[in-house]
Amino acid sequence: MVLTATDDAVLIEVSDNGPGILETVRARVFEPFYKVDASRGANARRGFGLGLSIVADVVHGHGGRIALDDNRPTGLVVKVDLPRGLVAAEAMS
């Protein structure tokens, strides 16, 4: 995890070295109950497909942005950009 702060924003990057997510389905992973595929191993059956959907709702509720990117050579990077100060407070009102 990498945390970067500026005067007006906070950037959080979380990366892994798993199978990644194809670019063609990345937008769908923010939909409630969407799962990428069943081939993700034994843990795939335990999830409900809500994790990134909830994260996206929280991020957007605070006036932020969330994006997915490749983690080379394998894996995924989730990038969360949150505003600081008055912008964040206004997003919550």
C-alpha cells in the first residue's frame, strides 16, 4: 500500500500480484454482487462481490475517484484519490 498526500488530495494505492482483472470487465467490478470469475480458487466461493462496490460508494460519497490499473508483471492496483479539506466536507453534505 502506498499513501501520498498533497495540500488538496490524498492518494491511496493498494496493489497485489494475483491474476489481475481484464480491462474489458473492470467497470463491472464496481457493480454490487459482480464476481470476475469462478476460477480464482477456493476463496472465490466465499465472497459476495460487494467489496469494490462498497469502496466505490464510500469514495464517491467523499467526492473522490477510484480507478483500477495493471500491476506489472501481474496483479492489480486500486487507486483511490480523495479530496482534502472543504471539498471533502461539501461532498458529505
